[in-house]
Amino acid sequence: MIKKFFSFFLISIIFLSYGLKLKSETEFEFYLNDFSYKRNKAIKILKEVELNLKSGSRINSCSRQREAARLGMLANDSLIKAYKLNGEEAPKEVIESNKIRWKSILENC
């Protein structure tokens, strides 16, 4: 019984790790999906922090904001890589303004 469970567990891990990589057809799509995922997660975290602060709770607000800022900065990096892979130049003004915004959240908490 344990052997079957271990085999199932191992197959599941292999399937998931390769399955997630096959989801994106190209490296460009991978980085674009990574950008979207990290950006959305960062925004979700900031919304949760905002709701907590509005309700009067300051528990973990700074650490969560820093986590969101790190994700936002990583999302920007993924977007830049996607543009480079596609042979285009990323919109520097937008990237820089986003970088400044995320950096200020990271530093001012």
C-alpha cells in the first residue's frame, strides 16, 4: 500500500513539474505568464493588506507589503525578458515607473 502511494506521489510530482513547463509553448509565453501571475499575486496581497488596515489590523502589514513589492519587481524582470525574447524593446517609461512604485513600497514600510 505504501509502495503504491509513493509511486503515485512520485508520478504526480513528475507530471506536475513537466506539465507546468509544457503549458507555455514558448519561452516568451512562459515569461509573459510569469509576469502576469506575479503581478496579479502582488496586487492581491496589497488589496488584502489594504482591507486589513481599513479594518484596523496592522498584523503583518509591512511584511506582506514587502512580499508584494518583491513579487512586483520580479514580475517586471519577467516582462523585460519576454520583450527581449520577442525581439522588442520594453516600454522603459512604464517599466521604470513600476519599478519606482514597487521600490517605494519595499523601502517605505
